[in-house]
Amino acid sequence: MKTICLPPYAPTLIESTRAIGYTLESAIADIVDNSVSASASCAEIFFFPIGDSYIAILDNGCGMNAGELETAMRYGSQNPNDKRAATDLGRFGLGLKTASLSQCRTLTVASKKDGNIEVRRWDIDYVVKTGEWSLIVLETEEEINAVPRIDNLREFESGTLVVWQNLDRLKVGELNFDCSMGRKMDDVRAHLSLVFHRYLSGETGLKKLQIKMNGTAIDYADPFLTRRNTQVMADEELFIEDAKVVVRPYILPHISNLSADEIDKLGGKEGLRKSQGFYVYRNKRLLVWGTWFRMMRQSELSKLARIQVDIPNDLDSLWTLDIKKSTAVPPEIVRNNLESIIERMAERSKQTWVFRGKKETNDSVVHIWQRFKGTQGGFFYGINRDHPLVEMFLDAPPQIRRNVEALLKAIENGIPLNQLYLDLTSEKPLENETEVTANEIESMLKLLIDQMPSVAAKRELLDRLSVSDPFVNYPKIIERYQNGGDL
């Protein structure tokens, strides 16, 4: 068998990989991943849109020597199937290069370790000129001093500086690059505050990371509002190929119980609906969010549901993680376990809207309304004929009983379900302004008791009403009559 060495043509491949599909925010997040892997406690982002514009990302991580830096600058420097450290957020050995050069034509990386600073550069125009994988080594003081923000790196004991220049992709179609850069960096700030929120908040077990943009610290955006009275269901652990996947479901408070600032941090009222679903984390870094992976549809009644899924980097291949780390699809074994969780979550979220945060009444209570499963798979509601208020008419003349039954059926058939759905899923809590008061309950109770022929019959009726809607909500009134008052 004969083989030949056929390396890719550098200018063509390097230009082609620019079109992988990075956004500015996802590209910068990929660089920050390297800061996390380097055990940095601080990452600073500088953007300078005027004149010789640039974007720089600086961290105080462990840094790299010459050999390590050149390996990092090599395309495909890491086998995606290799076993990696639990804190490693990389996979393909492409992120630094593809993320950076998707936004610029000149990538410079300076790194400090053991007191020495090494600098390497990919310049796409130079690669096109030479037709080779020509990595530029910056060695003279003059060359190194010309790197933007190099003095900031010198102040650290160790660390790495990534600089993007010739920002051709960011300037395409922009009439005012200064203003457009400001808007884009606002998007970057929002993206980083969510994607790295567990690192920014200093979650237990993680090294806290501070991220700054032009000197201003980025606050974290918690999609689960864990500092609030969020309902948390029990964790579920799934074991796949000896690796553990942890699933933690959340139900957010009803929107009427959220402040304007909290609603804004959740993406606004419209964003609240779009943000429901799974939040998949790889080594505590958010990969994918706001999706049900086609296991259910997004709906108004489930928009308070969030499911945190933690996966280790051992399972990257099973989750089909892409180069940009923006797509992950759960394997079948995980999907099968998640389906039952989704069903419970959707019902809990629905109850939060329907009952406005109150727990569903205990099954021992005699409800006025009953829920039935229809023959076609749907559901319908009917008035409970065994409710004491309905049974009061059993001894009435036949014509009155027929009239009452006709009235009940008319009420059941006339439920405005469509309007109720719209009201329940609106941003304002649904309140029944015709809800009876304590005085009205007592008047109704006295009217019913007075119709009973004996004290024994009155006591039996009181016992039944004490566990029936709406009297069950007024136990003190019932107790007063049960203790002999006015019997």
C-alpha cells in the first residue's frame, strides 16, 4: 500500500475555518474558557474601536512557555477523544484559533510564565502571501512592546494576553464602527454574565472568576433566581459510561412576584417565555439553554420551568458537542430519563400559573369542580354532584331538581375556556373579584343549617362542609358552629 502526505493548503483552510459560525459573544466566551482552564481568577476584556482598533482578552492564569504556546497556536493541537482534566473547557484544540480569526485577520497571543514573556502571531494576510502555515514569532523588545495591552500582562506574575486586530468581520456593513462596537459589547456582557454565571457567583466547588470589560466588572445573571423562593425539585443522577449527569429542575416564582429588575435580568417578559427549558452545563459552563430538545413544545403555562443539566467533559462525544460549544444534543439514554422529568416540571409550572403559587388543594377536600379525562384523550370539567351544596336539592320537588340539573349543565357547557387560558397565561395574576367574604360564608352556612330538621342533621352537615369548598377555607367559622354556637 502506498501513501502520500497531503497537508491542507494553509491559506484556503485558514480562510475556510473563519466561517464556522461564531458570533462575537461566542468567540470571546471561547477565549474566556481558556482562562478558566488556566485557573485564572480574573479575565479582563478591552475593546478599542478608534483608529487601530483591537479587542484584547487578558487573564492571570498559569501562562505558557514557548513550547506550550506554539502547541496552543497549532490547528488541531488536541485530540478530542483524549482524556482531559475535569476543569478543561476545551475539546478540539481549535477554539483559540477559529474563535479569534472568525472576528479578525491578525491574532496575537502573548503569555507569561516563570518570568518570561513569549509572543506568537497568526496573520492571515501573511499566510496567504507565503502559502505556508507561517506562525510569526515576535522576539525583539520593539515587536513585543507594540502589542496592545502588553504592559498589563507584565504586571501579572503569570497570565495570557489574546489580541485581535484587523477586525474585518466586525466592520462589515457598519457606517459607525465606534457606536456599533459599543452595542456589540453590550451583547458580549450579557452573554458572558449568563454563560459563566456559576463561576462569576463563586458557586461552591468552583474557583471564582471575575470578568471585567474596560475596567467594569460583569455581574452574573442567574437564570434560576436561586436567591429567591424558587421551587427546587429533587436532583436526579444519571450514570452513563461511568460518568455522572446531574439533573436539577427549578420552577421560577410567578411573574407577579418578581421585581422589574428581576424580570429584566430574565430577558424581559418576552424573554421569560423563550428562556424556558433545559440549561446544559459542561463543567459548570453553560452551553445550551432555552430549549426542550423537541421533547415538548414551548408554551405559556410551562414558561416558568427551567432544568439544569450538568455533564462532565467525558461525555462530549455522546452529546455531539460542536466546535463553538453552542450546540449539544442529549443522547437517547439521557432523553429517556428526561422525559418523565419534563412531564412533572410542566405540571408544576402550570400549577404556579393556575394557582398563583398556592399548592393544589388536598385530595381529601370535596371540590366544587371535578376534572375528568375524556374518551378522545382530552379533559373536561364538571360540577361535583356529590358536593353538599348540590345534594341539598335531593329532597326538592322533581321539577326543581330538573331545573337545578339543567342550570348545572348550562354552567359546565358555558365555561369560557379560551378566555380563561388567555387570562391565566397573561403577565397579570388572575384574581376572582367575586370571591366570597367571611361574612357571606357565615350567612350561607347559617341558611343551610336552618334547613336541617334536627341537631344531629346539622352536625352531620357541618362535618361534611368542613372538608368542602369553599367552607374548608374558613375553619374557625365551622368550629364555632360545631362547638354548639347557634345550633
